[in-house]
Amino acid sequence: MKQSELLRVENLRTYFYSQGRTVRAVEDVSFSVQQGSTVCLVGESGSGKSATAFSILNLIPKSMGRVVAGKVLYGGEDLLRISQRRQRTILGNEIAMIFQEPAAALNPVCTVGEQIAEVLRTHKQCSAREARRQAKAMLDRVGIPDAQRRLDDYPHQLSGGMRQRAMIAIALSCRPKLLIADEPTTALDATVQSQILGLLHELQADTGMALLFITHDLSVVAEIADRVLVMYAGRIVEEGDVMQIFDDPWMPYTRGLLKARPGLHSGDGSSRRLSAVPGDPPDLANLSIGCSFRPRCCHAAADCAYRPPDLETVRGHSVRCMHWRQIVEAAGEPEAVL
Amino acid sequence: MPPEMPEAQRIELRAKLGLNDDIATQYLRYGEALLRGDFGQSFFSKRPVVELFMERVPNTLLLTVPAFVLSVAIGLCGGLWAALRHNSLFDRSLTTATVVMQAIPNFVVGIATILIFSLSLRLLPSGGMGTWKHFILPVITLALATCANTAHLVRTCMLEVLAQDYMRYARSKGLSPAVVVLKHGLRNAILPVLTIMGLQFGGLVAGAVVTESVFAWPGAGRLVIDAVMKRDFALLQFGILVFSAAIIFANLLVDVAYGLLDPRIRER
Ligand SMILES: Nc1ncnc2c1ncn2[C@@H]1O[C@H](COP(=O)(O)OP(=O)(O)OP(=O)(O)O)[C@@H](O)[C@H]1O
Ligand code: SF4
Ligand SMILES: [Mg+2]
């Protein structure tokens, strides 16, 4: 499965400035997304997942913070440095994003049909009637019953699951090459969640789009990911293929997460959240110089407090921990989880 | 009744106007007349108050409508621009200006413009009606009084809306800045502005009354002020009745508009 690269993020840094503090939400993040593949970005709440997604689209509001460094390379261009006009031809068209909270992201005073149609009219230059016809087709496609009538509904008239489907319809209406989905299933109950995942998978197979999927639910990751990025306190702490991460995790944080998780095929469908690792995430405005996972790490050694670990890559599997070799060796052969 | 009126005439008039009856009877008589559509006559000109009032209404509309349009235009554009350029020099100047404007009473603004443009510069007439030049000062005075409020409101509401998720979402769809700001932003921000503007319609009426007096503008507001001065009660009562009805009507209109603009209200 040799693919070509669609998006490459290099040394991305995004800081928020609030109340005189600098919140280092994204710190030196690099990764790439291959065409048609699924990359999962996992991490607990506040680890900087949404900030990463918004930085890629250059959508960090100036009043809150900014991308202070890095590149987002897409088709030979750096999305952070192209003109606004050029950027608008890519956003919503070639790269679309599903927001974490559909209830807040959909405009309350615009009909669902209008919110789909406006993307089509903007990017595909189709007439109002054609846009409406395609909007209906999209609602049908994402499994919203009675689509014709739903076109004229307002967001508050839809259920949570329906709103999520409507957002997917909006995102996919221009057949993007990359879909960034920020926790699209978190707010939904298990049945709807698996329906939405199935739908995304189906649509991905149809259109060959790549998917950057943000979640803090590991069972979802195991189900859909090709490649996994584990984020902690604004940094990538482990990256690898889904097998590498689930079969042979190196970083103590990832190991903790997987240990706390029920067996993959236990079939009970319960999904543990990433808070399963004891302790609290560090304050991103006040990070210590050493490893930011140290206060919660049971393998922490003296040098962890003052030496920041680098990202070390072995056979396409990266880890940010100075002692990972000893830790993995001491634990012996990993139990087969898959 | 003027104090210098002869006693005999006074007694006659009291009897004629029914002022010897007790208050309740007088009030009932007044209410009953209202229901018949009889609003009484002016004590002085002896003409029906409706007629007196209605001949002045066009002049008032000639003043208030352009002033309202101007005020909304300035308020909307100013408030919008300030919100979009939050914390810029323009934003800070506008915020300061709106606070100052809201603190200065309308008649002071009117007198100040007369002092500057009529007396010192001799550019514009200080009062009365006639040429287009007569419109400029009163319209601007009245517009200034309400536009500061509108600008302030639009700015506050728009700032709130700009921070909403749906604005960022609209941008993530690659829509043009105009569509993002006007269609997704202003349509949401205008809702609270509308409500409060409806409540402030009374302010516009009050402003019109004051402005007409300052600029000797022959409108309904000035008529009512004259009625106060002369104690022309029938006329005064009718004026207040009409103003109150206008304010209630404006609020009704706002409620209807709100229902049309906000689908979450329309539902219920
Ligand atoms: N506007 C802001 N001002 C200041 N700090 C912010 C702002 N937005 C986010 N942050 C901080 O940046 C960090 C990363 O936030 P982000 O929203 O990316 O987290 P996340 O990984 O998406 O979490 P969740 O799973 O809860 O969505 C958090 O610590 C958060 O407190
Ligand atoms: S560097 Fe040290 S503290 Fe950080 S994860 Fe590795 S062992 Fe734990
Ligand atoms: Mg998030």
C-alpha cells in the first residue's frame, strides 16, 4: 500500500495568549497524511488536538492566539502562507473540517439546506437550484430520512446525530481530498456513533479521501486508523502504524492507556476514555523543562526532570521518551492485544 | 386657565368643561368620548385636537424618518467596523464617542450645532422649515442622539457573535469574508440589537420632541410642548396617547420582525 503524501505538517507551534499567560497548545508537531489514508490523532482533553486542526486550516482567531512557527504543506503550497483568496479556494473544497460541536458550529438562523448549498455555490459555481438538488442528494447520502423536508429545517430542529450527519454532508459536498473530523462521535450514544463511523468509512471508500480523525476514544482508533499519533501536552509523544501502537507501544503514556483499556475484541463495545491514566495533565502555560509526562509516569528517572526527551524514530515508529528501551525490555514481550 | 381670568368667566368655563364633577366622573366621560372617537377640542383654537395634531405629523415624519435611517446606517456601519477591528484606534474612538454621546442630552447637541454652524460659521439656518438646508441640523442632531446607542449595541452584539463557533465554521467552508460577516455574523447579531432598538423607540420620540423645540420645527412634538406650556390639556392628552400608541406599535413590530428573523422563536 504505497501512497503519495497529501499533507505534511512541519514543526507546527501554536500558542494562545490569555490573561497574560502563554498557553503552548501545540508545540513542535510534525506528521504527514497519505492520500486516502486514515490518521488518528489521540490525546486526552486539552492536549491540543483541536488547536492542531485549526492551525492546519489557519483558523486560529487572532484575538486568541496564533501559529508561531511551522509549515502546513499541501500540494506544494504552505497553507499558512498563501493568500487569503487562495486559502478560500482550498477550505471547504479540497480540505473540509467537521467541528467538535455541531450544535455550536451550525448557524442557528440558517436552514440546513442553505448551509450545504452555500458551499456548493461558492466552490462549484452551481446555480441555486442545482445546489439545492445536490444538497438534498447529500442529505440522502448521509442517511438523513425525509431529506427534502429536512432541507428547510433549522439546526435546532435536528437531533444530535442528525446534526452530525448534516455536518458530514456539508463537509463532503465538494468531495474534499482531506477531511478533518474533530471528535465527530464523542457526543453521541454508542449506536449512533458506530453508524457515523460506518458512514465515514463508506464515504471514504467511495471518494478516496484521506481522513484526519481526532478522538480520545481508543476503540475507535483501533477500528479505523492506518496511522496513529498520540498527543500529550501539545506534543506528539508517539507515532506509528496502528499495529505498532496497539501491539507494541513504547511510550509509558500510550502503554498506560492501552493497559487501562478492555480487550479489543471483548465485544462489550465499552470505550474507555483517555482519562484512564491516573493524574492530571500539566498546565500548558507553565511547562517544566523536562518530560511533561513525568509527574504521571511510573518509570520516571532523575534525568526526566531536567532533560526534555526528543522524538526518536525506529522503523517508522516514533517515541518521545528517554528510557523507552529499558521500559519495553523490562516489561518483557508485549501481551498480544490484537 | 390663566390666573388673570375674570371670576365670572372662570365659573362659566368650569361648568362648561364639567370640571365641577368629581374626578371619577370626569375620567369616565373622557373614556367614553375616546370610545366614540371624540378626542376633544383644543381650549385655544377650538379645533378638534386630531386635526391639529395630524397636520403636524408629516413634518415630524419628515424629520424622524431621515434621522432614523441615518442613525441606523451610521450605527450599523460604525458598530460593525469597530467589532471587526476590535481594539483598533477606530474601535476605541468609537467606544469613547458613544459613551460621551450617550451622556450628552439631545438639546445640548442641538444648541451646540446651532452655535457652531449657524451663529459662528453662518452656514445653516438655526431653525424653522423651508429649504433643504433647514433639514440638516435637526436631522443630524436627532440621528446623533440615537446612533451612538445603536453603534454601541451593534458593536457589543457583533463582538459576541464573532467569538461563536459558527463564525469559524463559516470561514472553514471557504466562504468570502462578506458572506461570513454579513450572512452568518450580522444575521445573528441583529437579533438582540433589534429588541433593544424597539425598546429605545421611545428615546427617538423623546428626541424628536426636544429637537423640534430646539430648532423651532413645526412638528407634532413641538405642538405637544406648546400644549404643555399653554396647559392645553385635551391636545396634550391626545399627543401622549399617540406617542404611547406609537411606542407600543413599534415594540409589536419588533416582536413580529424577531419572529421572522429567528427560527427558534418562530417555532413556538
Ligand atoms: N482560546 C483559548 N485561549 C487560551 N487557551 C486555549 C484557548 N483554546 C484552547 N486553549 C488551551 O489550549 C489547549 C489545547 O486545547 P484544545 O482545544 O486543542 O484541546 P483538545 O485536545 O481539542 O481537547 P478536547 O478533547 O477537550 O477537545 C488547552 O489546554 C486549552 O485550555
Ligand atoms: S522521559 Fe521519563 S518521565 Fe517521560 S515518559 Fe519517559 S520515563 Fe517517563
Ligand atoms: Mg478539541
